Amino acid sequence: MSHEPFESQAAAYALGALDGDERAQFEEHLARGCDACVAALRAFDETLADVARELPPTIPPAHVKATVMRRVAATPGRRLSSRRWRSLRWAIGTAAAVVGVSIFVAGFVASRYEARIGAMARETTAIRADLRAQEAALRDRLGVSRTVIALLRDPATRVITLRGPGPSPTTTARLLWHEREGGHLFIANLQPTPPGKAYELWTISAGQPRPAGVFTVDASGQASQPVAANPGPVDAWAVTLEPEGGVPAPTGPVVLASTK
Amino acid sequence: MAWAGAELIRRMADGDADACGVFYDRYARLAYPLIARIVRNPADAADVLQEVFWEAWQTAATYDPARGSPEAWIVMRARTRAIDRLRAIRRRGELFVAPVDEAVVVAPADGGRDASERAADRTAVAGVLDRLPDAQREVIELAYFGGLTQTEIAERLEQPLGTVKTRMRLGLERLRELMKTAP
């Protein structure tokens, strides 16, 4: 195959941006011993190292070095024993590199893959665990969906909007409410609670607040919370910020309150 | 002293833990900003940094000074690892199903935050990349920091694949020239 189409691929290969087929073809081309491409690749790798050097400095977290050194200290000895063999291999490697460019190329390619294989194995395990967690989460959501659909099909269900009076004017909260069945509260854009705190929902009947559930919001400020039926008719709803475990009567600031 | 880094790696290959400490001190400063730029999340970045240097220790014997500088060696490892992590994070994101809550509660507009994030990126990468024409810099950043392939970049920018390829090659060649002439 002619050299022409490959010349332009060295840059993309160095950037890791060649798509599967093209990457395989380019590596095959390298393996056949193309000095020009190897030289280009080497120069581009150095250029990209220079680009990294120009990034604004960020101090690496101190604990990382401690961890690396601990692991390193736990694996001494094994290398020392093979010192002679290693030097021999070093010499052979150097000699071979002089003879042909193929070891060179194999190294180029291998160094791009060796790290990836280990990473992929770990990743597979992580993804499997992740899928299990997501399956559980989806089942939860499916349960919520079914409740919501059942509520919405019932003509006695009302949609109550809660709004933030002060600190959370952008928060939206809706409560699907059925006097007999209870309901479900959905919140978006509510600030996550400080440590040790949680939000508490209250039903207010004849001026008397009654606890209706403690909840927190996720990192994106969302919450989805089932609400049990109230013993009597509810006049109004409110959410306050309270200690983590919840309290029998509201003590903290009102974060959300139902509008008429 | 250009040989010093290569000598450190050779000593690491011989099992010299002190050399590993010196190597870390010298090259973590180079690898970490790149890792942090790619994966964003500081906890992930710290994790990747640790993997990179642990692997450098383990595979020090495979380093060949004729193939490139220690800087290029560690940077390529850092970048490969960081992109692996980034892809893993993205895959998790793709698998995640939009919560039912969004259908019920009006989702907040996200456009503003995205734009300011992009603006922050822009200042963060100030440096030699900013001396490239915008179109070339864009494709190089998407590949180098974003881990996208040429096809993915073409789709994302809605540009013909050939255009992306050309910009990438010209951009990197220009960078190489800029670096050669840099003081």
C-alpha cells in the first residue's frame, strides 16, 4: 500500500482519534516498518507532552503520592533478583532496535494498549456493579411511575403546587394528592441540605402542623417522596429545614409552602 | 539534564523505590493538570494519577529512551488512562435513565450553566493551543481532552469527516512548529 494515505494519519493516531478500522490499518502500516510515520509519531508525542506542560499548574493531591509509595514499598525485591536478566534484555532490545524498526513499532503500539487492557477489566466489573444498582433504581422508579399513574387516573387526585417564599424562589414542587390514598411529592431545584439536616414535609389542618415525611434532595436538587394519607382533610402543606431525623413539630425555616 | 528522567525510570525498573519517589515528584506536576483537565472530577483525577504512577512503576522496564522522552511516556500514559476514565464516566451517564420526576416537575433550563462552563474551559486552556486557528484548536481539544474520535468529532461539529481530518493534521503540525520555535 502506498504511504500517502498514512502520512496524514499519524497526527490523528497520536491524538488517539483514529476510528477502529483506520487505527488497525495504520498500526499494520507501522508494523511493516515505516520510518517516516514512526518519526512523525514520535515528534507528535513530544509535542503533546509539551501541550500538557503548558496547562495551568494544578497541585496533585498529597495523598496520591503516599498511596503510590505505599504500594511500591509493598513490592520490592522481585525486581532486584532479575536485574541481570533485565540488563541483558535491555542490551538485546537495543541491538534489535538498531537492526529493525519493528520492535520500535511494537513498543509504540503496545504502550498504547497495555494500560487499556487492565483498565477495561476493572471497568467491566465496575459496569456490572453499576448495572445492578441501576436496575434497582429503575425498579424503584417504575414503582413510583405506577403509583403516579394510579393517582392521576383517579378524578379525586389534586395537583398541589408548593413554592419557596424566600431562599428558594426557583424551586418547583408538586404534590399529587388524594385524600384517601395519600400521594407523591416531586421537587426540583431545591438546595441540598447541609450535613445533619433534612427537609420535613408538614400537613396543616385547622392550623395544626403534622409531620408527613422527612427527605433530602439529590445532587441535582431533586426529590421524589411518597406521602402517606392524612387522618383528616388537609388545609395547607409546608416544607421546613429540620434536624436529620425529623422533629414532631416544625422548628426550622419554611422552605416551601402550598399556594392556595 | 535530559538523561535524568530516563535514568530514574531505569532505576525504577531495577526496583529502586527512592527513584520512584523522585520520579513522582518530578512528573506528577506534568501529568496531573492534564488528568484533571480531562476527567474534571478531583476524586477521579486523583484516582487516575495514582493508577498512572503505579503502572509506571510496574512497567518501567518497557520504557525505551530511544522511543521518546520520559515526559512523552508519562503524558501518554496519563492521557490514555484519563480518557479511559472519562469514557467510563460517559458510559455510566448514557446508561442512566432520566428520572420520572422530570416529566412531572418542570426541569430547570441548563443552557446558562453550560455556557459559563465552556467559558471557564476557554480560559483554563489558555496557552499554546490558543495560538492555533479556532477551527483547528477545537478539533484538537475535542480529541486530546475529550477523547473523541474523528468520526465523533465530525458528528458533533456537523462537519464533513475530511474537514475534521485536515484540521486535526494541520493543527498538530502547527503545534509542533510552534513548540520547536518556543524559547
